[in-house]
Amino acid sequence: MSNARVLSFSITISVVAFVISKIIIAVLLYRRWQRKHMVIQDSFSGGKLVMFRSPKMKSLKHNTFLKKTMKLSNKDIIGSGGYGTVYKMTINDSIAFAVKRLNRGSAERDQGFERELEAMGDIKHRNIVTLHGYYTAPHYNLLIYELMPNGSLAQLLHGLVLSSESCWDLISEGENDAGSSTEKKVLDWPSRYKVAVGVARGISYLHHDCIPHIIHRDIKSSNILLDKDMEARVSDFGLATLMDPDKTHVSTLIAGTFGYLAPEYFDTGKATAKGDVYSFGVVLLELLTGKKPTDEAFIEEGTKLVSWVKAVVQQNREELVLDSSLDCCPTNEINHVFNIALMCLEPEPSKRPTMAETVKLLEQITSEKFVTDT
């Protein structure tokens, strides 16, 4: 056998071996995917239900979700907004979910659905709302989340807000009518501090621990949900952008919520992690002042929450902007959080801390208090 034929034969064997190895890897990955997902085909509507396997799912029959999904109606609505409608889906006395419906037909809604799936498919973190599965049909898509009994931070801070800003404003157990109302609940300082730390940890996880990194792009109080223990969960990833670790930004169309967007975003159209840091700074001001970034008083005076607080804090008169419903607050802790908020709201992005640094700054507040007390 000539050297040329031997070389050709060796190349053929190598190619075949390479192809076979790729097929084996693909089969193994598919089997791993099957172990993590429960897939149910719905031949009647042409839809497909995919549930991510978890301890909570093991006790449920395969068709339970599909049947419950098909029976959702207006009486189950617990929230609505520009990005869809949210329903409460009750499985039994102990298990219920929040189901977010996105009607198909527009590129924006389809992209929002795809972004949430891409961003949240493998995320497991105590401060990020859990996505349990999804349903795709010809005319609409559903995202199946854990239900948050204490609703959104916006709802608790500002009372019930019905707007197109977010479809999570009403996610609160016991509310079945999107037109119902509720009284503003007073959050004490320990609860607000706990929320601040929880949100910071959730965003830090997205920025630093996920590969690729995730920029949320819509951090705001109505996208922060609270579980039964008042633990904060970051939600609504319809605008989320994935970014490789070696990148500094992603160029996008300007999107988000007025009052929370970083100033440089309007000039550059570049989404960065520091933009999320700025938005988090605005949320900290909400927790401290109890005021919305778009409060009517600010609009009438031609100012906004950030500039109003900065002007007062520079005069060392933080007590003038502190939420009047907060009683007996530890002044030292309050001042520390005000300072952290202003660091996050620096006009120059490079001067803002990262979310990992912000978490440490917030955690140090109580650790320093402990050291002082002892």
C-alpha cells in the first residue's frame, strides 16, 4: 500500500472517529437534557410544555401542568402590563405558580420570551425568581415561575400600581382580580435592609458568576419580588442581555424604565453592568425615601429623585428625605446606605462600584455594627 493511500486511509479513520465522538457527545448531552426536563406534547393545540425537573416537580403528574395551563382564565389574573399578563395557577393546596403569558405576533414579544429563557434556563439562586418551565403554542408563549406571596417591592413601598411598566406589580397571593386594590404596607428598616442586600446579591450573581454574564437592563422596584420570608428575588428578564466575560458592553436599542436608566445609556446605546449598578442605586433611594423615581412632585419641580436626594445629602441633611413612615431607624446604617446609593449613582460609570463590591459594602454595615456592639 502506497504512502498516499495509507495517509488517505488514516485521515478517513480520523474523520469517522471525530464524527462518531461528536454524535456520542450529542446523545449524552441530549440524555442529560432529558433528565433535567420533562417534555409534554399537546397535540390538540400544537403546543409543547417543558418543565425543568426539580424536587418540587417530582410529586406532580406529567399532565397536571398541561391541564391546569389550558384552564387558565381571566379570574386567575394577578397582574398585567406591557410585557404580558400574569396568572396564578393553583395545582393544589400547597403548590401554586405564577404564569406569565406573552402573546406572539410581534418580534419584540418573541425576543423577550427568548431572552428570559436564555437568561434563566440554568439559574439557581436564592435572590432570583425561579423559572420552573415554559409552554410554547402557535399564538402565545407561557413562562412558569414560582409564586411570590408578598408581591413586588413597588407594591409594598408605593401601594398598588396598575401600569404598563411591569406585569409583576400584582403578584400577591390572595389577589385574583387585576382591578382590585390594596393598602400600602409599611416596611420597617430591617426589612428594607434585607431587601437591599438580597437584590444586590442577585444582581452580583448575574454579573460575576454566570457564564456568559447577564446584564438585566431593567432593575426597578416592580421587578423585585418578595417571597413568604420577605427574601428579595430579581425577576423579569425580558430585556436581559448576555455578555461574554471579555466584553465590556453590548450595543442595544435603548430600553428600560425612565427614572432608572443610567445617563450614559442615552448617549451611547451601550448596555453595561455599570448601568445595572446605577439602577440599583435608584432602588436604594426608593427604599430610603419611600418615593418613586417618577413621583409627580419631582416632575412638577423639574427635577428627579436622584438629583433631589443628592442635593439634600450634600448638605448632610439625610433626615429630610428619609421615608417618614420609618420609625427609630439606626442613623449610622441609614447614612451608610445613602452613601452606597450615591456611589452607585456616580455620573461617571468607572467611578461606580461593581455589584460584587456593592454587596460587600452593604454587608459590612451590619458586621461593623456587630463589632461596635460587642
